Amino acid sequence: MSREPLDQSRKLVTELPGPKAREMRERMETYVPKALSPSTPAFASRVEGGILEDVDGNRLIDLGAGIAVTTVGASHPKVVEAVKQQVEDFTHTCFMVTPYDSYTQLAQRLDELVPISGQTRSVLLNSGAEAVENAVKIARAYTGKQAIAAFDHAYHGRTTLTMGLTAKNMPYKDSFGPFASELYRVPGSYPFRDGLSGEEAAARTISSLESQIGANNLAAVIMEPIQGEGGFIVPAEGFLAKVVEWCKANDVLFIADEVQTGFVRTGTWFASETEGIEPDLITLAKGIANGMPLSAVTGRAEVMDAVHPGGLGGTYGGNPVAVAAGLAAIEVMEEENLTAKATRIGEIITDHFQQVQQDDPRVADIRGRGAMMAVELVDPETKAPLAELVNQIAVEARKQGVITLTAGTYGNVLRFLPPVVIGEDLLKEGLSVITDILAETRSDQSVSVDA
Ligand SMILES: *Cc1c(COP(=O)(O)O)cnc(C)c1O
């Protein structure tokens, strides 16, 4: 039985949070630690396309997709149907005990889709951080070396190993040390702030790798092709290609962390394609199964096979229900031509902020690709980050029914990760709500600008 589709329009019938949401938040604060602190002043009741309906009957525009996850919309009928069918057949066997063919089918789809030539193999896991941990294990087993290099502004997760790879202290690492050993951090490429060309930035990176680690100790370099939590930093043209070239020449593996950039998000299946690079290993999660917990490490067969039998796995990794959702989500991305749709979203967001930028120089950098776009807000004179302003805009936008995310090492980046199936008018309305709030802060700039 199909339900009434969820009206694709923003509508507030109460203030946010509404009375039911207030009551739920009160109970939440009793039973759930404040370490979680959800940002949206609403509790979800139904989500579809570009709209989230809350428990008070309000309809919010979703510009976050649960952090780049629900690319095809959070209740796409094809995904729902695939999940229902699988649940009726079986929910779990543990792949290491009794295999099922859908796991292999997904591994085969990944082999067809990822920008790695030749045979690949995939191991399926539960979360992005778990994928990164496994990529590190595989790289160490293959190379017989231990050191792993990550970049300034990197985000790779919150587990003990991945916290050590993540750059930003607050809120991800503060008070949680000590971190794992043999993890190193090197400078990357942040054109807006370092002003370096791709070639210059790569030379700086390689110099650090050689002088502070040494290729003979280095198992792998890991990088997000567009740095996500760090502020949607797109490296200068040619940077990644140069770093990958150095890795190949020095028997160092290159791991592309495409957990956020993967699965049509940036207008191609994977962001590595746009950079013209061929990673040895790719980590995948977020968009892979449209919200069912699933992740993967896909890599060159020779590298993946370096691990001894039984060396990888876990109870739930590649859970059949999540795999069914993944296979269905990939089908929808193909059928609905979502790479093109993501590119179009990038154009709309860029156009919108270029207009605003003409008379608001605080909108200093508009960057990203496809449906992964961000704007960095700074003091036009000093380039000082306007983190307080960004937070103020996000809080107010959410109250007005637009789910808005922030990012950046300095907290001064508004980021946009809508479900790729969002309607264009809805997207434009969401952006206008945000830039109207931005414009208002201009008229009372004296009170709103950071100290
Ligand atoms: C979100 C993210 C992770 C961590 O994924 P989880 O599923 O939250 O563990 C790792 N790397 C990147 C690039 C991410 O964006």
C-alpha cells in the first residue's frame, strides 16, 4: 500500500521547536547524553525527497541529507521495497559464517563504478570510520610498513585510530587522547588561505612526507579528494595528481577517503575521477546505502589479497538488509541520472551565492563541486573567520524551517549537501531563506560581527 506522497513544500504550523518536539527534547535530555546535541529544533516523523516533516506537522527543507547520506531521498520507494523484501527473507547470517550472493553483487557493482583499473575486491563494513580503519590495516599488511600520513583539515572519523587521522581538536578529539601511534599530519592544499598552486602545494606536502616520515616507513597517504568537515576544501588543480604520482614512485599506497564525496555527490560517481587520479584503495560509506549502515573498502586485488584469510571482517559488516538498500540506491542513481542532477545543484548554489557576493564581501569563497558546496564567510579586511556569524545564520535558518549544516576548521563555513533528488524550486527557496538572514545581519553588522 503506497502512502500519500509528502508535499514538497516548506510549511511551518508551529514555531520551531513545536510543542511535541519540546516535550521530546526534554525527555531526550534526561536519557541521552548532551555529547550528542542534535542541531535541528524538530523531531523527524517522515522524510521524503527534499522535505522533512516533523512531529508537530511542520515541513522543513532538507539541505543536509543526514550529512550527505540520503542522496536519493530518505524513503525512496525502490530502496524501501528492497529493504522490505530482504527483511522478509532474512536479516542476518554473518557473512563470515554463511555467505549470500548480494554481498558479491555489490562488490561487483563497486568494481564497475570505482576509478581503479583492473580487478578490484571489496570488503563491506558498517561505518565510514570502520572502513578507514580497515584501509589502514590492509595498507600496512600489503606494504609491511606502518606510518600513515593524513592532512591538515582532514576528517576520517571518531574511533581511536581515525581520531588520530582527523585534524580538528574540538569537538572530535578534545579530552579523548592518547591517540594511536605512527599517524602523521602534513600540509595539504587550501587555495583560499595558502594561495599556492597545485604544484607548489604538492611540493610542500612531499617535502614534509620525505623529511618527517620517510617513504621507507610510510605505508599510505590518506586524503579526501574534497575535504568535508574541514570546510569543503577543494585542493588546487593538479595537487592530488602530483601527490599520487609521488606515492606510486615511492611504493606508498594512496587511499582516497570518498566516504563523503562518493556516490554521485560531486557530479561524478567518485571525486577521484575529476582529479584524474587512480587510488590504490577507496573508502566508501555515507551515500552508499542511502542511510542503512554500510561502508566499504574497495581496492586493487593485489593489495586487498595481502591480508591473511580471516584477517578482515566483523559480525555485521555487509549486513544483507543494508546491502539490499545499497544495490537499490545505486540503481536509482543510474536510472534518475543523478550525476547530472548533482552538477545542476552545484550550478544553482554557485549562481545564488555569486549574486549575493556582489554586494556582500563577507561571502569570500564559494567552493565545492556538484551537490557538495560551501561558502566561507570572513571579515573582508582581515580574512578573519566569522564563525559566530555562520552559527547565528544556521540557528536562525533552522528555526525558519531550513536544515542547514556548518563546517570548517575555523567553524566559518556554511555547507550544502541536499538530497540530490531535491526539487530546484525547493532548493532555491532554502538558499533564499539563508541569504535573507545573511542580508539582515548586514544591516545590524555592528552587533553581529565576531569580536
Ligand atoms: C563521515 C566521514 C567519515 C566517518 O564516517 P562514519 O560513518 O561517521 O564513521 C570518514 N571520512 C569522511 C571523509 C567522512 O566524511
